[in-house]
Amino acid sequence: MEGEAVLKAIAYYTCNTHLPEIDEMCREQLLKSGLPIACVTLNKWINFGDIEEKVEGVRSPEMMHFQVLKALEMITADYIFLCESDVLYHPSHFDFTPPRDDTFYYNNNVYKQRWDDKFTFRTDDMKQVSGICASRELLLDFYTKRVKQIEEQGFNRHYEPGLKQTVGSKKVETWDSEYPNICIRHDANITKTKYSPEEFRNAEYAKGWTEIDAKDIPGWEF
């Protein structure tokens, strides 16, 4: 691809079950990326993105995987950022371009913030689906196989491509954007949030636990 323009785009998916103020704030921030957006929304139109599709069904991990796959099918680019509706993405997140096409890349520069009181924290390991950027073909291969696997075997509680998965590439690397993304934690997150190191069964996942005042998050003003 040397010498050619690299095309990047966003696959955005939402269940429409969060507080409207969270969704609206995050969508407004996402538009600052300047990238094309394929939006797959659950049960209602939201008039967002360059191309939008509505799917019908019940909010679930299975539906989330299906929505990601649908978004990947809808938009063409060399590399895709997977973006969720309750994450504030800093524009520097989208400066990244994967150096390899066979690897899933996770932005590890992320803080989690509790919506009610703005309690903000992070650990050393912040690999989340919402922070993925990878080759469209790699993501399309994974989610096609993963949706089929879930349909045949059920959901096994594993979300992240390349991590504890039985389909697709196992190559995973991380990068740190110049400024962090903020993953908002609220009463409608699909995954449970741990708010102290003591809540982790495996202390390894709590390594590097750091708390910060929301006003001190680099690159953000609240």
C-alpha cells in the first residue's frame, strides 16, 4: 500500500438504551474525527453517519456482534475503527494507522469514567472492543466467523477479537493515542464495571490501577 492513500472509516453501533445525553454527547464528539461513518442502530433511526441501517431485535451481546458485522459490510475502507455509543473518542485516536493487516490493534490509552459522579480511573490493560482499529478485511473475516459461531454454539462471554477467541487471527498489539479516550460507565453498560482493585478476581487485571480527577484528564476540558 506504499505510495497509496490510506482510507480509514468508522463502524458505529448503538443499542439506543443509554441516557440520550450520553449518546448525543458522544456522537457530537465522534464527528470531530472527520472520517466516514457507517451507523447500525437498534430498533430506531437516529439520523447519524454517512450511511445508516436499522436492525430489529433485542439488545444483547449477540446483537452487538451482528451490528458490528453489518457496519463492516456497509462501508469500504482500508482500515476501520470500531466505535461505541458511550465512548468519548479524542480526535488523536483516529491518527493511528495499523502497520500490519494481520493484527488487531487496541488503543490502550483509555480512562473509564462513572457517569453519576465522574469518578475516573484506568489500569495498565485497557484492551476493549471500543478501542479497536484494524484492516477491514481482518475485521470482516473475524466477525463473519464469530457471528456464525455464536449462532451455532451460543455466546461464551468473550468479546475482544484475538483475545480468548477461537476464530480468526490471534495477533494483537496495542498503541497509545496522544490523548486518551473516555469510556463512560453507567447503568446500561453491556459489561460490568469494577470500581476498585479489590473487585477483580484476578489481580493481574487490576495492575496499574490509577485514579484521576476528571478535570485533569489530558487533552480534555469539562
